[in-house]
Amino acid sequence: MSFFNFRKNNSVPENLESLIEQVESKELRTNILKAVKNIVKSKDSKYKLVVENVNDSIVISQNERFIFFNNQFSEILGYNSEELFMKDYRNVFTPEGVEILKDREKRRLAGEFVSPRYESTFKRKDKSIVHVEANVRIIDYQGALATFAVIRDISERVIAEKAKEDDRIKALEYMNESPAAMYTVELESGEFIFTNKAYRDMFGYSKSDIKNITVKDTYDYVKDRNGFLNKIIKNKFVDNYKVLFKKSNGETFRGSVTAKFQEKKDDVVMGIINLDDLTSICAKCKKIREDGEWAPPEKYISEHTNIVFSHGVCPDCMKELYPDFVRK
């Protein structure tokens, strides 16, 4: 029987009185009946406003049974008022919900602070599950302790969050199995947040080793790292940026990085590393293209390897440049 019905009838319904009479303890029967009558007789407009118009469920339980509740509470659980009245509240909690209650009571008895707000799950009459948020407080009700609770159905929110988490897990699984070398790092510190297997294999690091380095350690030249930072800070996106990378054993290799800021975060960068299998070279002058610019091959090679060039003239060029000298 709901608060709403008590107020509208302005009397204690006969079927409610008969239910109260079924309570074994005479003292408890007396206290419950007095409490019901007090609520029925109450003229407090604030009370009426809260109970009859609140969107959330309101329920009072005492001695592990529901003694008062509003219509919203009945609707959440799918029971009618008569079925819920004096029902053992543990029967509407899922097994997981009961364990949450036991844990809260254990901590409370141990003197720990227990937040009045918590999330749990109810089991509806049709056996379906309802996710709820409860805000509770212990009150002295008619000389005995009782629990006053405001309960909100959060099923839609929980389902949406679970779907989002499932999508995130699927995305991580896809990234981890992807043949492309993927990573996520904090922009300023360069600390890795995520690396997939392809990335770790490319650089020769184990999953535990990667935790002890930063992305800076994978660049052979500081200027490459600084150039990347300048581009992504300015444009929020970097496409096919050429870099000389360094493996865990010190070996270097050419690659390109495409990266962007993670959605809604301006301090986390997501990137993909590709090996540079092809490099454009001019068919006539042999200059090499990098980042849209053409450079002499010696300049390109010296900037991306440890090779140092000195000048000389090959025999073919000697014939072309100094034919008289060669004949002699």
C-alpha cells in the first residue's frame, strides 16, 4: 500500500490492517499501525509535496520489511502495493545486491564511514534486473531504527555505460591485434598509455619494458621529436611525418608517423607508425623527396644515418671531366 493511497483515503485501509495483524510481534504490529496512522493524519504540506509528487521512489523499511513506500517504488519492481507491503526487502534484491547490503552493514558495525549513496540491483517480479541508485539514512522511527531511502532507476544509464565500455574493449582488442603499430602517449611527458603488439615488436620491447621508457627513447634524433611536437601542437594532426626511429638494441630504421589528439583530450596523442618501404628519388638528378622537399642524396643519407661523406671522383666521371688526364 502506497503513501499516496494512505493520503487520499485519509484512513488506514482494512486490507492493510489485516496485513499488519499477520505480523507475529505484537509490539511491532502496534508500532507499525501507529506509524501508518500518524502519516495518514499528517497535515504537513511539505511532506505531501515530497511523497506525492517526487519522481523518485521513496521507501521506509524496518525489521527488514517494507512498511511504507510510494507508487513509484511499486512501479520499479512491478508489484502492486499489497504484494510489497511487509515484504522482506532482501527478496527484491539480487544476490549481488544482498552482498552489497551485508558489506555495508559489516563496515557500519566496524565503525567505518559508509556513504549514504550507493548503487545496487533489484529483482523485479518478472525476474528482470533493475539497476538502482539508493540514497539512504538510518532514522529513529516510532522508537525503533528504520531505513529511509530515496531510490532512482538508473538502468538506462548503466546499460549505456556498459555498451560504451564494451565498445572500448572491442576497440582495444582490435588495436592490439592490428598489424599496424599503434600507440597512445601523454604529449608532454611522452609516457606510454597504450602500445599494441605490433608496436612493441617493431621496436623490440616487451610489455613490461615499454613501461620504463618514453616515446622520446624511440627517436634517434631530437630534432625529429621536436619537429613532430611542433606540427601536432600547431595543426592538431600529423600525417605521414618522416622519422628516423631507434629500436631497443640501438638499430635505426626509417618510418613515418600519423597521429592526432585523442577525442576531447589535448594532452593525449594517438599514433600509427609505418615503415618507409619506398622513398621517392628523381629519375634524372637523383634528389630524394622528404616532406614535400627535394634534397641531394648525400644530404638525405647524412641526415638519416651515421654516414659521413667525403668528396672524390669515380673512374667514369674522371673520363668525362678529365679525358686528357685519363689518356695519360
